[in-house]
Amino acid sequence: MLYLKPIINGTGNYYLEAQTRDERRTDVIVDYHGEQFIIELKIWHGSEYNERGEKQLTDYLDYFHKDKGYMLSFNFNKNKKIGINEIRIGNKTIVEAVV
């Protein structure tokens, strides 16, 4: 948030753990220059856990009527593969950054 806040200062807003009408909580929503970005934050606990996070994000994208979302995965494994991947799930696109 220390990195994000100065970028959107005065030109947008961000919401942490915003509650949806169906009482689910998104991790981060950013409104910036008229666009809305849905961001899911995850700590790497294996492929199965990661897939559940991707499904969770696609559900949020459906709720907010968006086709593209973002997932930031924190991987503390020594042999991790860092980088940015674009994943298609149905008609949704997830941009996943692994750090």
C-alpha cells in the first residue's frame, strides 16, 4: 500500500477488504482514472490453493462485471519462479504477478 497510495493520490481511491452485497470480501479494489481494478493477494501454499484463489478472483470479476483482474502471489520458496503470467479462465483474464 505504501507503493500504491502515492500513485493514486488525488486521482483515485482504493478499498481494502471491501465487502460485497453477498458478504464476501475482496482484498483490494482500486479506482483510478475512471477504471476499476480488482486485485487478489495470496501467499503461495501450492498449486491447489493458487487455483482456488484464481476461482475466487473470477467470482469477484463476475460480481463487478469485469473481464480482467489481478492476482499478486507472495512465494517464499527458494526455488520459486518469479514473474508475470497472464491466465485465461473462461472469458476472464487474470494477470498474476509472483514475487
